[in-house]
Amino acid sequence: MEEDIQIPKWECTIRKADNGFILCFLEENREREIIFEINDERDEYLSEKQAFQKLFWQLMEYFGVHNSKHEEHRLEVQIKKQK
């Protein structure tokens, strides 16, 4: 008889809120939420991009996607100003 192998389930949800993004996931059998808030009233569009960038970095950490200076290819999210 084959033994059941438990494969860890990695999943999360992202919700868009009026003032940012909410990342929800399980950590040590407890639900955890991280809020990425849009908080710059002077430039809401830039702040939204910064909040999303932080969300992206957190997703990389959660799923174990890490960059190394020794790798030929790197995953990045950059905010660039149009010329």
C-alpha cells in the first residue's frame, strides 16, 4: 500500500482595498494579514505603485523566490518615472 504524502499547500489571497492591498495567508496554522497602505496624499498614483511593489516583495518572500547576485537572471519590480 502506498503511503500518503502530505504536500504543503502554499496559497494566499490578495484583496484590493480603498487605501491599498491586503495579503492574507496561513502561518503556523494561524491566519495572517499584511496591509500595504496607500498613504501619500500628495501623489496617490506613486504611492499605489509603492504599495504594490512592497506587496510583490512580500509575495516573493512568502513563496521563497529569492534573488542572488550570482544568478544570471533576477526578478525585479521597479518604479520608473516617464521622461
